[in-house]
Amino acid sequence: MPSIRIPTQLRTLTGNAGEVRVDGSTVGEALKALDAAHPGFGDRLFDDAGALRRFVNVFVADEDIRFLQGLETPLEDTSTVSIIPAVAGG
């Protein structure tokens, strides 16, 4: 079962858990399972068209899924998915 690392800003949705395990054979399935288990993630991660919001970065291991297969990136039981909110400033 893959695990998802939760950024500090979103840990209120997981009862302060920094990492949760979810079912899913792709990144998209795992993120939807995360939202099903901890409601509120879907609104923060996906836009109205179902695509990842542009300020949300998702990595499998150390690889940005934008350079892999996007939400269709396959996962193994030992995969770790990291949600990294974009940081902006001046």
C-alpha cells in the first residue's frame, strides 16, 4: 500500500499525521483515496476539471510526476508520494 507524505499546512485534515497509507495503483487513484479517507484534500489538490492545481507539486520518490506520467504514474506498494505546495515570495 503506497504512502503519501502530507505537508504541514494540510495535516489538520489527517489529524496531524505526516504520512498516511492509501490504496491506489496510480498517483491519481492514491490521491482520490486520500480524499475519500480524509475529506478536504480533493478541493485543495484538484481544479474543477480534475487536474492538479498548478501550485501543487507531487513527487513519487524524488521525481516530479509532471515529468513522468502525471496522475497516471504507476505506484507500487512501497512507493512514497509527496505533496509539495509551491512556495512563492519575493
